[in-house]
Amino acid sequence: MKGSRKTKVRKTRKTKKQKRQLLKGGSNPVKIAFYSNHLGERGTEVAMYDYAYYNSKLLNNTSIVIYNKNNDLNNDKVINKFKKEFDVFEISDNMKKDEIDRILSEQKCDIIYMIVRGDKFDIPTKAKVCIHCVFICESPPFGNVYASISPGVEGNNGKYPVVPHMINLPSHNRNMRAKLSIPNDAIVFGRYGGKDTFDIGYVQTIVCDVAKSNKNIYFLFGNTDVFCESMPNIIHLDTISELDEKVEFINTCDAMLWARVVGETFGLAIGEFSSKNKPVFVTDNVKDKAHVEILKDKGIWYTEVTLKDLLIGFNKETYKNKDLNAYNDYTPEKVMEQFKNVFIESKGL
């Protein structure tokens, strides 16, 4: 009609608060038991804590935690972190079905989420069972819902849904250089993670050689088995589990040095360094390559031949204005939306 105008619809970007409200809508609150064989410092328990925490904060559900109190990989510091936030229940052995079922019944749980290696086991029967595979996917699958932490988990091959880990660190500028007597102009390479997962032999040898001959290059290790003679520029710290402390550690480093023989099916520590725009030294000569698929050209890729020269020749100024964060898609909001769709709302197998 002459003189009429089309009304323009103004698109507005949703705030983080609005996105979180949308996550809470659409389903009735449920009670979920989160199970791991152990509560230690490894990425699986870091991830499970995040899922349980945001299951409550973003999805408006109730979270409890179950673990084997006798597992050698338990860490008191990590257990206390869980107990500060959740009701935590103990069983006497890995996958102890009757004890798990008793807790599920007494606590009136709707779902049990189990983050596991992936091998088949005798599953609980008193709640919907959600299996989250870290290393392998069995065929045929088991449980009510079966998923993996990345598409590259062995045996997935596009057959099962994926719920990735999330990268969730606070922002601050504090670092540990003063308290560790590390000069401000020193180059610092660091890593944290499982105690025995900095285990590529030639990397250990090169670290020792570089530290001996370059007093202004420091190596900072959190929760890492000692592999070299004591030197003032090789520093080992105990378990780092609190998020603020992780950021303080990362801020101390100019780059991450990664060296895990088997590779990564996700690579949470890599993601945490990358999310803080730190260069990450990595190799692709490993079995599990999730970190390869995610980092792509944002990683510094080394081999046994090139690593020593890369470490000695590293110039942090080269990376100052580069976007090195390869993990923008792994926010709590995005991951918990997938968690809700796969583990809570789907009918599963």
C-alpha cells in the first residue's frame, strides 16, 4: 500500500544473564548424581566439578557427588573443594553397584552421570544412567545415554553424541613470580595436570639441558613428577585446583609446554592456557589428537629435532598481539546447553 513502511525488527544480543535464564527454562528440575571413581586433580574431575556446579547454577537442578573413598588417586584438597559445594557420598570400591544404587534410592536421584574410561561395567539400576566416555567408546554402547568428551575418542566415529569439557577461568592479573623469586625478564614455560602425564622422554631431557645452559629460562611445574636434578630454574609446585590459583599460575608463564605420550581426548589444561592467550608448545606425534583438531595454527608444534631450538629462541613479544585462544566455543553456557540436550532431555539408546 502506498505510503506504508515496513517495520524493522531490531535484533538485540542476549546478555549473559538472559542466556542463563534461557538455559534454566524448558524442563522440570531434576536431581543428578555425578560419579567418578576418584576425586583427584586430573581433568576428568575438573570437568565433572564444572558440570555439577553449572547443572545447579545454570540449569536450576540439584547436584550430588559419589566417589570411591579408597581410590589411590584421591586428593584431599580436591575432595574438600567438592564438599564445599555439594553433598558428597562415598562408596568402598570402583563402580560398586549396590552401594551406588542405595545412594540413588535414598537421595531420590533422577539421573546418574558417570564420567568413565568407556569400558563396559555393571551399571546402576535406580536412575537414568548417562555414560560419558573419556578414552574409548564401546560397541555396542551401554547405559541409557552414551556420549564422549570429543569426536576423536576412539570408537566414536560419529556414532555417539559429544559433550565437551568447558573452559571456565576467572580473570585477574596476579602472578607468582615474586613469591617464587622468578625475575620479571625471565622466560617461563609451565604446565600443570596429572602427576604422570608430562611423560614424553625426550621433552624431559631437553628441559633439563635447556635449564642447565640458560639461567634466564625457567620451567614451572604444577603437580608434576620430578624427572630432573634440582636446579633453581626448575620449580615444582603441589596440586593446583582452585581457579584463581590456576590463573595466577598461568599468568606467571609466558607459554605452556605440553608433553603427554598418549595425547589428548580433550586437553583441559591446554584449553585453560589457550583461553588466557598463552602460546602452547605441543606435538602431534601422539595417538589421541583432540588438541590437534582444536588448536590448529594457534599451537607451536614441535618435534624431537626442533623443540630445543624453539624453547631457546622463544620471544614472547612475537605473540603479544596475537589471538591464541582456540577454545572460545567451550564456555559454560554453550557446553551446558549441550549437556542438557544430551544427558537430561534426550531419550538416549
